[in-house]
Amino acid sequence: MNIENLTHLTQFQVDDQAHIIVNKEVCRTCDHRACVLACPANCYTWDEATGLLSVVYENCLECGTCYVLCDKGAVDWTYPRGGYGVRFRLT
């Protein structure tokens, strides 16, 4: 089973409070955009035309990859509040 199939089997209880906060001004200084390339849920999108990073925290699988890979310290990542986030996976 590939990652695309697994992500479709994951259920979420989305919180209205984001658990990922990104300093987009710091992101502008990044030259590798590791979060965009590595996020298995495609939460991050870089717009070349505007030079802005978009973040969709609602899709997050809570792996923390973005936080670990950001060498600029631009990603403030925590687990969602209790009762929210990934509920279970059928793997």
C-alpha cells in the first residue's frame, strides 16, 4: 500500500485552532523549501509568483517532518489539542 492510499484511510477531527504556525517572512529566506517537498500530506505549497508559503494544517498527519526539516526555525509545530487531529488509521 502506498502513502496516497494510507492517507485516504486516515480520519481527522479538525480543530479550529491551528497546531502549525509558520513565520512566512522567515520562509522567504529559505532556498530549499524542504517542508513543501517532504510533507506526506501536502500541507505546504510555495507560490513562485508571490514568494509566499501556504499552509493547510487541516490535512496534517502529525508526523512533525516539517518541524524537523526546517533549519530556519520558521515552523512552530505542536500536536493538536486533545480530541482533535488524527483520530485513527486503518493500516
